[in-house]
Amino acid sequence: MAEEVEAKPVSGSIPFFFYDLIGRIVPGAVLVIGVLLYFENDLVHNWLNTIQCIFPKDSTAGYALAIVLLFFGIAHLLGVLLASMSYILIVKLWNKFAPLNAARAKEVSRYG
């Protein structure tokens, strides 16, 4: 007899990965690159020399992987911090200018 193949549900880790990539790593990387460009004015003109200093010719693939993973790790950490700070800022501003109360909730639900 043939065994029945059971279909597995799609895992929820793929959407979380893309949320981490778009919502945390990209803003953190923009922050890191922006801070580097702010403090290192010659980085725009001498970016190739900077990359050659970070990755010397005798470096291994493991060294390059470690540097890239360190960059993404720092970008992810800064993205988490930026998301937390922006959430606090947005919630405080929203509650200050448009507080949600029962009368307003009924009004909004009537139109939506």
C-alpha cells in the first residue's frame, strides 16, 4: 500500500524574515551608512580604498563573512532600537492630537 503524503502548512518564518529585512535591517543599515558618511567626509570619494582596507587581499572568505554578518547584526540591532523609538514617538503624538475615546470610536466605525 502507498503511504499518504501529508501536506505541511506554510511556515510563518518566511514573512517574519522579510519583516526583519524590510522593517529592521534596512533602516539600521541606512543609519550606519549615514553615520559613516557624516563623520567620514572622504568616504564618498575614497570608498574603494576604504573597502580595500576593511577587506585586505590576504583575507579569507570567513573573515569577509564575519564582517558582513557583523554589519547586518549591528544594522538589525539599530533597526530594532529605531523601531522602538519611533513607535513611542508616534503613539505619544497620536494620543496627544487624536485621543481615542468611546464617542470617537463610534463615529469612526459608523463611516468605516
